[in-house]
Amino acid sequence: MDLSYELGYKSSQAMGLDARLIMQGMCSELMPQEQRPAVEPLELPAEPEQSPASSAVLDALQLESLLLNLDAALRVHARSHFFSWTQGLLQSLIRHEVLICVLRSGAPPSFRVDSFSTIVPDAAIFSELLLGDAPAAMGLVKAWKERRFNPVIGDVGEGSTLLNDKLERAFARVGITQTVAHGCFDVDGEAASLFIFASRSSVQDAAAKERQAYVARLIVPFVHAAWVRSQIQDTTARDHLPPTEVGVLTPREQEILRWIYLGKSNGEVGTILKISPLTVKNHVQKILRKLNVVNRTQAVGKALDTRILNP
């Protein structure tokens, strides 16, 4: 009696090894003891040698952390949510004390930069140092692109091409020793975003670095989506508020604010407008007071959201 036929099973040649073992065991159990075929040991194929990339495989705890973080990322709908996630649960997957987010848009390209941290009173200092140096931001994106969009792990203080001198010094002052940079790119092969995870702890072992880069590849697309979603949500919420009157800022202040948006420093703005850097600084202070913000990054963000500035 062909039980495999009677039970409607396909030929064992079309089945995997595990499926054949299960089917043979079930069929044998249905036969009388004296009719059961002798069990021949199956020769299992030899396991392939582990490649160097196998060091990137996550253990059970890391896999559980990954799943929890993917779920948490989907729940991010506002900047406060993004802060809570990245400075909380995400730490179990990719440790960092400072996170800098760079979003590229438009042609010619402009950058929206934000930073998150719990070790300094105002994390905006890091984004301002990057936003105030447009060539450095462009260089950062270009360097990552030249590495074929692979995560870049570098030690602070080694003259990394990913960081400008001011940002490196700011990192050094708070004890940052290593950074992991990775992002997302668009269909044209251009960098759409870049995230810098700056940590006080350094990873030197090659296998650990490979695992860290692997984690960055897995989680950064979700970091990108969560951050963009939080930006859209915040903008949508502000759209229901009465727009700030452009008249709040004088024409000169609006002009200076636009140059700040384009990444110019006070000195550069002064050179362009043929006024002193101190005069520019005074205008910037007035802009901050009028917009009820505390730094240049927030001023640019609020000006974009309230349509004082148009990208």
C-alpha cells in the first residue's frame, strides 16, 4: 500500500529534507510494526564553512531588540516620539550619546539638520556646527557616497573626513570617541539622508565593527522613515495654526535668515551683505526673539514651517 499516494503527498523529490523526514515518520507510524521499512540513516550535507560576514549575524537578544525597535519605529509620529525612541530603546541596538540627522532636499541641495542627545542641555549645538558649515555638510554626504553608501565607522580625533574640525572638537569635549555614519539614498543614487551615531565607547574588534555596520544597515531605513514622518506630522499640525506674519521680521532680517538657511555663518553673511559680523549677530538675536526660538536651527525650522521661508 502506497500511503504517500493515498494521503495525497507529492513526490519526495520535490520536498525539502525536513519535509521528507516528517512524511516518512508519519507514514511509518500508520503501518503495522512488521511492515515498517528499516530506517536508514540519512547522510546530512556538511555545513559550509563560515564566511567572514558570519560575524555580522545577530544573537537571540539582538534579534529580539531589533524586532522591538522596528515596532517602536512605526509608532513614531512626532519629534518627541523620535527623541524618546532614539535616546531610549534604540540604545539597546546601536549605542550612542549624540545622534545627528541630516536630510538633503532640493536642487541646488539644501540640508535640514537636527540633533538629539541626553548628555548636553541643548543638543542643537551639534546640528548648528554642521549646518553653519555648508561645505562640510556637502563633504560629509559626498564621503559617504564615495564609500558606495556603506556604513562608515571612524574614531574621533583621527582627522576623519566625515567631520569638520569644530564638530570634532565639540564631540571631544563631551567624551565622544567614535562615530557610525549611515543613511538612505534615492532612486537617482543621491544621498537622501545621513545619520551620525556618536558614542563615548569605541569598538575596535573587526568582527564587532562588522556587526555594528550590519545593525546600522538594518535599522537606519527605519530611522529615516520615522524621522521624516515626525517632520511631516509636526508640519501638518502647524498648518492648522495661523501662519506667522512675514511682517514680524524686517526685510533685512528675512534676508539674513535666508542666508542662515543656506548654511552661511555670521561672518559669511556679513561679507555678502557688506556689514559687520557683530551686526549680523544682533540681527540673528532679534530673529530668535521674534520667532520665540532659542537657536538658528530652530529659527530656520520654524520659518520653513510657518512659510516665512520657502525652500
